[in-house]
Amino acid sequence: MSLWLTVAQVSTTANVVCICVLGGIWLRNYRQFRSKHTLGLAMFAGLLLVENAFALYVYSLDPVLTVWFSTQVPDPAWQAMVVFHVVETLALAVLAWITLD
């Protein structure tokens, strides 16, 4: 397994965890306040969760695509994908820190 695949798996797993925490908070706030803003945030979390869960599935569970990604994808493509996953992880961590504060 390539280093890039491992970094992508760790990053998308962290994204899924952060999104679940944020989505739970935003749904709770929507139930309490009935604000369109919190509903929008919860919907955003749901869509982002679908994207990251699919990426995690492709990188970890799909028997064909996991092998293909770990052996056939060139490093420049992996570097570009991983940069986006890591930047997203950092952004979600900051958003979680702000939300939980």
C-alpha cells in the first residue's frame, strides 16, 4: 500500500468523524432554534459526509479500486488528491474548534 493511500485514508476518516460531530451539533441546534442557518449547515454536513464516506469506501473497502489506487495512480495525482483531503481536514478541525468553543 502506498503512503499516499494511507494518508488519504487517515484524512478521510478524520473528515468523517469531524463531520459527524459538527452535523450532530447543527441538527441539535436546528431542533432547538428552527433557524434556516442551522438547517443549511446540517444539510452541508450531510452532503460533505456523503462525499467523504464515498472516498473512504473507495480508498479502503472496494476490492478493485483500493488496489488500483494503491498501485496504478501516479504520485502527482495522489499528491493533488491528498492535498485536498488534508486541507479539508484542517478546515473541518478549525470549524469544529470554533463550533465547540
